[in-house]
Amino acid sequence: MSVTIALANQKGGVGKTTSTIEIASILTKLEKKVLAIDLDQQCNLTKNAEADKSLPTIYDLFSDDDPDINAAIQKVPAGYDLIAGSSSMSKADKEFEDIDDAYLLADLIDALSDDYDYILIDNAPARNRLLNMSYIAADYFIMCADSGEDSLDGIDAIVTDMMKYHKPGKRKLADSKIMGVIITRFRQTNIGNTVLDIINEKVENDIPDEIKTEKIPFVMSVRETAAVDEAKMMHQPVQTYKKSSTAAIDYRNIVDEIISRIEE
């Protein structure tokens, strides 16, 4: 059975896609079977992974009553499998509004669960129906943040929304837990250290036990380095482009932590 991890924050530009790519790449190098799903209408994961845009997308799978899931799965140059995103996902709130549509992502992942060790979901920077699908489909959430106030608000928003999906009902909505927070583009400055302290306090005091893992959610940082932006321009994971960079090392440490929590 696979483990599904969603990366999220309502704020854009906090490193969700970069983190998805790096985590997927590292897990693949560790000989794990990995699938990444691009749930963002901006399709940055699809672009950066150099995916084939002519194949069926996640939108096609959600829209088709009898989807051919295998036709949508492709292997990208970094070695992991991907289901591409689509700009048509901008219509998701209107097109997937039936009650049962909330389970489209969960049903898709259930169908693929035996084929992978890890399934990663790259969410859009929005509180929308697609994020709600992730609350139901994911086992764990990792929130990405930077030094901006909006990204800190995004952590609070995820906690609030996730709690709503843990309320009992006719059909249990969610079992997802918050595994941790990744602070991207981290700098050892007064502002950087203040943000680190704020997030640690949030994790310890503001996340209800119902949505915490057994171990307190981790808070780990990825140091700012030009290598990340350079790797994006080359459409490569930083693990491939410059594995000796501080960001590459930090992401490997994060994956070690993820694996230790899941596979111990």
C-alpha cells in the first residue's frame, strides 16, 4: 500500500512544487516507486518535470466516467511517474461540485495504491475544491512556508480546514495528519529565526491532536541558494543539477525524516 503525502499552502511561491520535485527525485534515487500528481492549474510541476503534455491529464481523469488511468501515467526524466496537470483545473470548483466528486482524488489513489510506495500531491496555492479533495485523499500533509506573513496564515488555514474534514459524518471524510513544515529559502537572519520560532510554536500549540502524527510534526528548513533557481531553469531537480548544494543536502535530510516516520 502506498503512502500519500500532499504538499500545500494557500500562498504561492513558497516552494510546494520545488519540494514535490525534490522529494520525488530523492525517493526515486532510493529505489522507491513514486507517483507525483500535479493538481495545480498553473502546471508548474508538469512543466518543470518536462512531462509530455499530449497525454491525458488529471482533469481528463476526473472528467471521464471511465478513465484510462494508465494512459495518463508517464515517467519523467527524473525517474518518477507523473500525472500531468491541466489549466482546465481552474474550472474545478464549478465542474466537480457534486458530493461524490470530493472523492475523485481518493478513488484515483486507491486504484493506484498497490503500484507505488509514495504518491505526492502538488496542490495549487488556493483554498478550493481540489485542496478539499487532498484532505480526503492524503495520509499526510507537509506545509511549505517562507518568511512571509501570508504563508504563516496559510498554515493556520490548513489546520482550520483539515479539522472540518475530520468531523464524523455518514461517510468518514478524512484521516489525514500533518507531518511537518518545510521552510524554504531559509536564511539565518533575525527575520528567518523569528519565522522559525513562530512556526515551531504553531506546531507545538496550535495544531489539534486529532490532526497531528504520533511524533510532533517536524519543522525543517531549506537554505536559500541560487542552485534551486538555476535547476528550475534547466528543468532539473537540484539533486541532479547540483547535489552538493545546501538545498540538495537539506532536502535529502527532509526525506530521511519522512522515511523514518513512515517506515520505522
